Amino acid sequence: MKRLHFTVLMTLLLSSFCGHTQDLKVMTYNLRFDNPADGENKWDLRKEFLTGQIAFYEPDFFGTQEGKLHQLKYIDSTLVNYNWIGLGRDNSPTGGEYSALFYNSDKYKVVKQATFWLSETPEKVSKGWDAMFERICTLGFIREY
């Protein structure tokens, strides 16, 4: 289901750029929610490396999975030329895990955004088919400056 989530997101994102040729750098990260029981893999020990990689590669866009709000805020505060869109999968602007979409705000602006659930009722918080948890997709219509 996660592969479907990413494929839908990237297809929708990249389809908005059809019609003219340009190079895009796109990345994705499963942030893994901040679980203190992760020992040597816990968020506090991973976050600087992650933002260092993103700063090094300078993608135009990068998607995240399983990020909690404080994780997204850390990334946002560290990578100052990026903004992000998305909601938590419980339809909250402050709770739950996000499938956030970050974009280089020096080059792009968001025209429209939405979050929907990968289910038979995409307009409301819901589980799809055989999913254990709610799965969401963040959609952004983004333009170059």
C-alpha cells in the first residue's frame, strides 16, 4: 500500500510538469515515527544525517512518510528554503502521522493542496480495503515562480 501511496503522489506531482522539459530532483523518506524505543535508530540520532542528505542533494521535492509534526517542524526549521504541505492521517493539522510533501520554496509555490484517504471513501478519515491503518495521500498543485 505504501508503494501505491508514493506512486499516486509522484504521478500526480509529475503530471503537472508535462508540457515542457525540465530536470527535477525528487526524493522520498520514510521518517519512521519518533519512537524512543528505537535505541540507536531513534529520531534524535537520525535527524541531522537526514537533513544533511537533503541539503546535499537539494531536491526540488521530497515526500515523507510516518512523520509526526515535531519531526516535520525540525526538517522545516533546518532546511530553510523548503516549505511543506499535508495533514495528519487523522485529518488533524497537529496530530497523527503525516505524508508530507516538501518543496523548494525558492523555485515553486503551491496553488492548491489536498489530503485524501486511500479507501473507498477518500473524502473522510477511513481505512482502505485490507489496511491496518488509515493511509493518506497529499496532493499539491505546484507552479514554478
